[in-house]
Amino acid sequence: MLAIGEIDEKYISETQERSMRAPIIRAAVCLALIIALGLYMFLPFAPVTSDITAYSGSDYFPLIEGIEDYRLSLLQPKHKNNFDILTSLLGSFKFGAMDENTGNDMAPAPGDQGESAGDGGANGSYVESTDNQVDGVIESDLMKMTDKYIFRVSYRWGAGNMSHLLRVYSIEKEESRLVTEFVIPAFADEFYRYNTHYEMYLSPDGNTVTLLRNYTENKTDMSKVGVISLDVSDVNNIKTKAMVSIDGSLNTSRMVDGKLLLVSEFVFNRNTVDYNDPTTFVPSIDRGEGAEPILFEDIIFPDTVGNTRYSVVALLDADNLGLLGANALLNFTNEVYVSRDNVYITREYVAENEGIYEDKGVVRNMTDIAVLNYSGDSLESRGVITVNGYAEDQYSFDEKDGYLRLVTTTRWTEDKYSNVASIKNEQNVSLWIFDLADNSLAYSLRNFAIPGEEATAVRFDGDTVYVCTAVVVSFTDPVYFIDLSDYENINSADTGIIEGYSEHLINLGEGFLLGIGRESWQYDKVEIYEQQGDKVVGVGEFKFEGEYSSDYKSYLVNREHNLFGFGAGYIYPIDDQTGKEEYRGECYVLLHWNGYELSPYFIDLTGLDMRSATVRAAYVDGYLYITTDTGFKVEKIN
């Protein structure tokens, strides 16, 4: 205590002053920290911008603007500031709870055999072996034929390499044989890939084979579509006539009146785009004199660019592969339907308050359909049709008497910011009929299915459209027969709820419809339907377990003899009498419908390198001619 009393009064005074300043300093430091934290948390992130005015003189400038807006949208900060990031992170910890309006519900799901044509030359008369969707619009296939020869795309392994071949087989019943095989030529700097996708055509006179396939350039690693024209007028001396390549990968194609219509998909890299070089963001076509980008006036793109994928539609002279016209459609890369005069290509997207409906706060799956007319000597754009929903495949479309008719699965959901309480994640199926004179909606049959179902198979046939709808996971299947003879009064009949659902519907004629698909998780099924009064009933079925193709071109459809066939791997048919399975292995299944019973016939394909998607067959004069990737078999049918 004495020592304390000796302390200098000056030091006591200084200590008191420092004690008084400490709270002020602490407050100042805290305030500075709060300001710094506020700036860090709430200062808005600067948007990413770019200046493209230097390219304003380019013919492609409107396209460049759309592409750059899309590129910048991907580069923008995903949050307003750091506080937004923090609240987003905290919001994700809600014990697994999710907004009821988010998730996949808002996202889009992505001619008879035996008919002859041509006069018949050295190779015989042309015979159509592909069941084409539209009369006169020939679809490519792995097999084409005349009444003398079968032409088949094949391959052969040797010394560790794959040779791509065109094989020619004779049609001589038990004496049928391999006549010749021709090694398909490669393009310059081509890198072959296993299981290259092929398509093939045979000219009406049987003298020209046109081949289409994807390949990759070895140096650039660019995807290309190669088109090769072969002279097969002498099957023992096949020659190459012409070769053309187009950027991208093959989507589909058609042959109409000597014109080849080719649809490919081209993707460019948004990170390496150079607006001074159109070839970095526009597809090119090589006519034999070097690659040239498609002109801007031949490019179709939406107001808002959503990806970097094009569909390229090229119209070629089938004889010499001369280019008649080409269009590039940015973002239109979903379904393709081709009529006698027009090409329809779709793009699917999700939008709010657009299209057929105007309900506030409702988000719907939408489809834009670009229309290209090819009836002349070139391609001509005929505008864009917008429809609610999305189409299952090309068979969901049909053009007739100036109208485009289509069936879509319509899906909509309540926007999480709206006050609409009655609409929430709904789904149904609708029929739409558009007047092609002005692309306007003329007629419709909306939401005709059971709520919650989607369209799994559609088939138009004249004044009738057949539609199978289902909740796929529950395997329940109404099939609708819809009468379109009077658009003002559209009537329908249906099966009611039955087991399974169809992936394809095929009109067999005489009022019978064939469906092939699933009955359950275990069993597959082929079923025959018939309209009886105001109802549709199943009148025959074939059930089995095993592997089969869902590619429509792999099916044999012969309406003249009521035959339907497909390749199957390790199939277990179910005996109608005993209900037991019977192992058949790799085989070809030929079904005959006699009007009251569906009878199966099995042909063993063991050892023929069978892949069900690539098996093809034709029925000629009591014999079934079956081709695979590497093999050939002839079977007499009683």
C-alpha cells in the first residue's frame, strides 16, 4: 500500500486518459469492421460485359449479337453479392426440404414392304423394304433391295481393323448367296470409329447406292457427315461416283423425287469462337473446293439463343450430290418430321405465360417448329409454329391438306412467385391442328387423356390418329382412336385402362392396329387392337421376356400378308396354353395375324453377330430374307 502511495500522480492521470480513449478506439475499430463487412457482403458484383461493335460490319452481326448475349449470360455472376451467396448456402440446409415447384416437372423431357417401283434394269425392279412414314418420302435404312438383289451395309474385322462394306446378296430362295462385297471408300484424313452410324438409299432404277455416315477428321477431331454415291449398275464392278462432306453429325435424311434431304447437327465451342472467322460459329459445307460457311440469310435462330447447337438442312441432287440449298437452324435440334413438301424441325424450351395459354404465373413446356419448304429447287423458310407441349418423335406429326397435325404431351407448373393455387405440376396430352397458310392454330383437342399421363406412341393414318398414353412407371395404357374426318367435331374411342403401354403403333389395315411395347417391368408385349362400336378392344397378343429393338426401322411390316417381325436376343416367349416361358436364344420373331389369332414363328440367328437394332428382314414369295451386320439367312415360311 505504501508503494502504491509513492506512485507519481502524472502516471495515474495518463492511465485514466488511456482508459477513457479505449472504448472510443474499440468503437471505431468495430465500426470500421462493420463497414468493411458490409462492403464485402453487400457490394454488388460487377456484370461481365464485352464490346462487339468491331464486328458490326459483318454479314453475321445479328447472329453474333445473339451468340454473345448467350455467352455473357453464362459468364454473369450467379449471385447479386456475397450476402446472396451466404443466404443461398444457409437456405440449402433445410433438412433436405426442397421448393415444391422445382425439379424435373418444369423441364422438357431430348410405305409397305413388297411395293415395287421403277422399270427394272440389270439389277431388277426396285422394291421398298422400309416402312416409310409418308408415301413418296423414302427413309434411309441399312438394307435396300430390288426383286433380284439385296444391298446391305455391313462390316468385317481383319488384322485388328474394321472394314466397312456394301454387301450384295441374290434373291434366289434356297440358292441365295453373297454376290459381291465392296469396301466403302474413306474420306481424306478420316478416322474410323467402331459402330459408325450408316444410312443408305437405292435409286428407283436400282443403279445408284447413296451412303451416309458420321466420321471424325484425324487432325482436327471435327465431326463430319460423309455422303458417298456409288454406281452399282454392275454389281460385280461397283464404282464411286461422288463424295461430299458436311460439318456436324448425322441426324436423319430423306430421298424425294431424286433429291436427298439431309439433316445434321453441328455444335461449335463457345469458348473458342472468333467472330472474325465465321467457320468458328457457323457450319460449313465442302462442295469439293474447300469448306465454306453457310450464308447468314440461310440461318434461322430464335430471339434468345439458348445453346450452341445447329440443325443443318442440306438439299442435294441425289445423282451427283450437287448442293441445291442449305439452311442452318440454331437451337432447333429436337424432333424432325418430313412431309412431301416441308421439313419440320423443333426446339423445346420452358417458358412463362407464352403460347396457347395466358395464365399468369404458369410455366409451361413449349415447342417452336421451324418450317422449311423444299418443293422447289431450293430450301425456303416458311416461318415458325409455336405449340404447347413437346412431341414424342417424328410419328407425332402429320401434314394433310394444308394442315400440320400433331400430338404433344402438355406439361405445366405453378410458378413459385405466383398466387395461382389451382395449377401445380400437371401433365396431359393434346392434339393440335395448324393452318399452314399462316401457321395459326385452327383446331385442337386439349387434355383428352387421363390427368398425369404422357403420350408414349402416336400414329396418323388418313383421317384417324392413334395415340397411346400412359403413366410409364405404373404400366397402364389407354389407346385412343381419334376420328379427324370433321375438325369441327373430333370424336374418339379408347380401350380404357389396360396393362402396359406401346412404344410404337402400326396400322395393319382392315381396322386393326398393332402396338409393341412393355406390359410390365418384366414382360414385353405385342398386341392387336380393333375398334368395336364406341370402344377399342385388344383382340390378340404375344408376350415375351427378352431383348428387342425399339428402333422402328428394325421391324418388318408386311401388310399384304399380315406379317410383323423383329430380331430378339435371348427371348423367352410365354406359351398361351401353359403360361410358361420357353427359351429361344438369339432369334428372329415373325408374327402372323389372321384376323383372330396372332401366331409366332421363331428363326434361330445364333452365330450371325445379331444386334436387334441392326437386324433387317424382307418377305418375298414365301421366303424370309434376314440380314445382320455380318450375316445372311434365308428361311422358307409356311
